[in-house]
Amino acid sequence: MIHVFNLLVGTLILLVHGLTFTDIVSLSVMKGDSVNLCTGVQTNQQEDVTWYFNGIHIAQINGDVSFSCTDVQCNEGTEKFRDRLKLDVQTGSLTIMNINTTHSGKYHLVNSNGEKIFNVTVHDDPAGHQDDVKENEGQSVTFRPAVIRKLNDVLTWYFLNILIAEITVNQSQICRDVQCKERFTDRLKLQSESGSLTIMNIRITDSGEYTLVIFTSSNKHFSITREKRFTLTVISLRRSHLTGGAVAGIVVSVLLVVALVVAAVIYRRRLLRPAPPPPPPSLSRNHSERRENLIIPREQMISLRGSLEVLKSDSVCQLNNEPSLQH
């Protein structure tokens, strides 16, 4: 009886060991995320790894890593994945970078240890992956992830590719390197629960792109990397520090410059204005001669008037001295 029982147990163990099981994993991601689908094994433990998307061959690698392919290298009908797939040669895990809504579907992993199915749903991101923030110099600004942070999430903040803050499972750190400390001396505040980053007393040099990287891992099945960028523009207020007298001086100077420019324009126009043409020479000469002929000096007028009187009196005398006809 004992012998029969041991035989049955051994047979059952052999049957279970020979069976292949299919794991089904469902996950939801946002447009623009990078998704890593894990095999959970090393390539030296398997002979071959093949990936399918909705039944289409999209990636493959063999156990000794002598052959591997992704997207169009494996199948010409996978244009939608061009330059988006990355295959880990050590584990056979598949990464879809910058995932899109057209990449929603069933990802099927086949290897010597069994099969695994990933049902991936990609949603549009209403908040977007880029925020533009403008604030005055000297104020405080806060960048918020706009997602609910999970306990196992790792959040990393970068400014122009410089690591400035990090939140892990158990701790948070700000400015671990010298370059960050010199730029943001005691001006950064990190909220561990939400992952929000606050910059106090902002300066012009704080303008630039801030990147938040959120890494979410789900045991040995998958991991998601999400990036969100914030572009900060710091507005200078140095012009507002001018006194009233300085502002008045600037206004007066501007008005004087405008007046000088207007005067110069008017003067130049007068210089360039053409002179009226002179009258014809003949007309001018005749007119002058006529005027000279018409003008009689006063002495000549008196002499002429006296001559007329003498002539008149002589005529009268001559008439009176004529002999009478009676004699």
C-alpha cells in the first residue's frame, strides 16, 4: 500500500513538473511612459525567448545570445514599434519606450519555462508630460507630480541632468553632490508623501527644465518609468527697484532725444527744399527800365513846372504886344 502511494505521488510530481503554466498580468499605463515586461529569469536558464503582440512576432532572443531581433528586424509588419522596443540580452525582458495608445493589446511571452501574457492598456495623459511655469524673482515655486505616489515608487528630480532630489522607499535626499549644493543652497524642499519639489527664493539662474522620473515596480512582472518635465522661467524685477527721480530722469532724457530727432528732421527738410526759379532775364530788364523811365526826380519836376509857367506868361505877353490893326 505504501509502495503504491509513493508511486502515485512520484507520478503526480512528474506530471506537475512537466506542465507549463501561463501567467496573465494586466496593467494600465499612460501615454508616453516606458514599460518593461519582465520574464523573471536569466537567459542561461532558458533556450529561447519570443515575444508576440496580438499574435505578431515582434522580438526574439536565443539562450546563448547569438541571435536577437526587435520590431521590423523580426517582422516587417511591425512599423508601429520602430525604434521603440528594447530587448534585454541577459533576461529577455522587453521594454516599450514612449508607449502610445496604438500599443494597447496583448503581449505574449513564450520561453522554455512557459508562457506569460501581459494585457496592456494605454491611456491618454490629460495633464500632459510638460508644464510651463513662470514666476517672479524672489518667490517660491512648487512642482507637483500630479499622480498619487505609491509606497514602492522611486522618485528622482533632475535640473538640466543634475540630480537634485530623490525619494526611495525608506528615505529622501536633497542635493547629494557639490554642484547641486552650490546652486540650490538651502532653497529646496521635498515632500516625501506626494513627491512635490519646492524651490524657495528663486533666482534668474534657476530658469530651465526640471525633470521628474517616477519608477514603479510590480514584483517580477513589470515596471513603469514615467517622466514629467517642468520648464521654469524666472522673471527679473530689477527694473522695479528704480527710484522716482531715476524714472523721471529717464523720461526727460527720452523726451529730449525725441525733440532733437524731430528738430533735425525739420532742419534737413528745409535744407533739401528746392529754391523758387528766378524770373526770365528779358522780363526783369524791361520791367526795371520802365520803372526807371517813369520815375522823375523832384528837382526836374520843379524845373519842369517853372518852365511851363514861363512859357505861359510869355505867350500872354506876346499876345498883348501885337500891333493893333486899327493903326
